[in-house]
Amino acid sequence: MGSVKAFEADVAKLGINELKRQWSEAWGMPPPPKISRTMLENSLAFKLREQAGLGLTPEQQEKLNRLVAAYKRNPAALRELKVKPGTRLIRTWQGSQYDVLVRTDDYEFQGRKFKSLSEIAKTITGTSWNGWRFFGIKDSLRTGAK
């Protein structure tokens, strides 16, 4: 493996058992039991690039630079909600469509106010969920990164 793209392409071709074996070898520990394949691929590709002296991809470096700059301007910014009030979140679950309105300090779902998306996800599914994940909101929205 040589270039950054080659690392990513080679890692993506691995079967899951080989991916986990190489991940364990690269990081010096077994992977977390519930880690997704995507996370395994990304973290293994990063570790292999790092070991080869290539470091971050240009896109990763740019994202890191933006996050650092945002943090320096306002350390609390990385913890603040970046989905604008008035945004509608729509999720289809078991054949039904659900619509949530993002408000300034809370969320509105079926005419009721909720403090978190996780509360709404639990109302819909009957089980605990990470509300951001349930509604498909990318972490980049939470951090302000693009």
C-alpha cells in the first residue's frame, strides 16, 4: 500500500475477519465489539497511513483545521446544536412517516414539546435510541464542520 487512496481501497477489499485481524494488529488491541465496518475501515486506513508516515488526508486535515479554529473562537461551539430552528426532521419507521420540528430550545413532535431527539425516538420506537442517529443527523452538523 502506498498512496492514501490505495490504503482506503485495500482496506475496503478486506473480509470482515481479516479486517478485524489487521485492525487488532495495527492498534495493538482487539476492536470494540460493536464497532461498525465503516469505522473499522476508516480507523485501520488511518493507522496504516500514520505508520507509513502519511498522516491525515488533505480533507481530514482541513476538517481538523476548521474544528480547531471554531474551538479557538468559541470552545462551547463544539457542543452546541447546529441544526437551525425551523428545520423539519423526517424519519420513516416501520412504514410510518414521522415529522419533527426543530425549535430554538426544544423539539416539537405531534403537537408536544420534547427536550431531546432521543426522547422522540423512544416515543416512536418504544426503545432507547441515540436521537441524532435515529434521525440520520451527521456528526458534522453537531460540530459545525462541513
